[in-house]
Amino acid sequence: MTSLSPDYQQLALDIKKWGLELGFSEVGITDIDLSKHEAQLQRWLDLGYHGE
């Protein structure tokens, strides 16, 4: 059986491209570790900047 290794760099580029094509003004991908930025994220959410 062969193992397919995903090309994460290309996948990230594709996701960003699709987001822009769908009309998002910015598209970003981040790490899942929120420890450094959790408070900033919470303020951003509290200000209503998230989508629905």
C-alpha cells in the first residue's frame, strides 16, 4: 500500500485562493495553540468581528 503525503503548503495556498475568490478580503491560517493570543482572540470575538 502506498502512502500519500499531503502537500500542506499547496493546500494552504489553495484555501487562501478559494477564500479570496469567495469574496473574503483576507484569508489566514494559524496554529491551533492559542496560549499566546487567547486574550486578543477573545477581545476580537467580543467586538463582533467574527462571522455567523
